[in-house]
Amino acid sequence: MNQKKSILHIFFLFSVVTAFAATEGTSAFGALTDGHYTLSSQTYTLTDDVNTASYIYVPAGVTATIDLTGYTIDRGLASEMTNGSVIIVEGTLTITDASTGGKIQGGYDAGDGYGYSTSCVKVLEGATFNLQGGTLIGRVQDYDYTVSVVDNSNFTMTGGKITGGRTGVLAVGNVTLTGGEISGNNIGVRVGKNFSISGNPVITGNTVMNADLSYSGGYVRLTLLAH
């Protein structure tokens, strides 16, 4: 009898630990390694909301897709920290949402020394980020960008929405908008270099002097293609 009770007790504890891990959402992107979740070249399809304990990292040479399927990735930061973005990309990342209502939120970045504080997705040099679906929610703080696209990196937006931030997109690298919506930020897009618009993107309702597009310093090549 005592042996049976011990076996049942061990089974119960194992079940509780497993359920807790699933609630924390760590299994969606694997275990923490070197302080972050490292993605491999595959599609990650969410089956529940994910509360991350650190940032999600796409290393150089990796091509990954995150399908939100209507769920939320939330880093849940209440104060700024180094590498406080939700996602940092050095390879290639595509975010899509096969359902509706998928979101990425909860970053609070202390910045990288170059004025880039990025709450959602930081696209580093040589990286590529494609937004096809889902909503990226930023943070209203000085010098915060919901998506930052640094020099010699690429961002293409064909769908989804960027909202709720100080600046929706920092477009220092190559940025192409053909769809989706950038609205409800203080500034929609801060343009730095190569910026192309075609198709049916919506950039509107960004509230600082209706600053849907902002330009600062350097040079810019703005391409507007008729639909």
C-alpha cells in the first residue's frame, strides 16, 4: 500500500511539473540556452499563449517561421533590460497568423548604445524579417521602436499590424511595405535609407502631428509604386 501511494505521489508531482512547464510556454521554442531561446530552421506553430522568460533568437544561417495561429507571445517585462526585445533576428524570420488575433508584445529594451531600443523585433545586420500576419504591439517610451531594421538588413511587410509604440518601424535598412497596417503609434515609420511602398499598405493614425512618416539625417531613397 505504501509503495502504491509513493508511486501515485511521484506521478502526481510529475504531472504538476509538466503542466507548469506548458503554462510557462517554454516548450514552444525549446529550452533556454545561453540565456535565450534559439530557433532552428523550421516552422513553430503555436497551440497556446506563450509567456517567455527571455528573448527568442534567430541565428545567422537559420530560416524560421512562427505561426501565431491566434495566440500571443508575451515577454511580460515591467522594466527595461539589456536584450529586452521579444525577438532578435540575425538569420531569416517570417511571422504569420493562420488564424486571427495573434499578438507579440511585452518587450522593454534598454537599448544597444546606438539609439535602438526595440520592444518587439530587432533585425540585425544581414538579417531578414518578413511580417505576413499577427499584431506587433510596441511600448510608448523615448527612442523605442516596435521593429528596428538596422543598416544592411531587410524588412518586408505584406500583412499584419504594428501598433501601440513610440515608433512603429525604424527603417535604417531596406524596408518594403506592400500590405498590412501601421497605426496607433506616435510615429508610424522613421525612414533612414531605402524605403519602398506599393500595393495596399495602410500607414495612418500615428498621433504626433499625424507623423505617419518621419525622416531624420543621412539620405533616403523613397520609392512609391502605383497600384
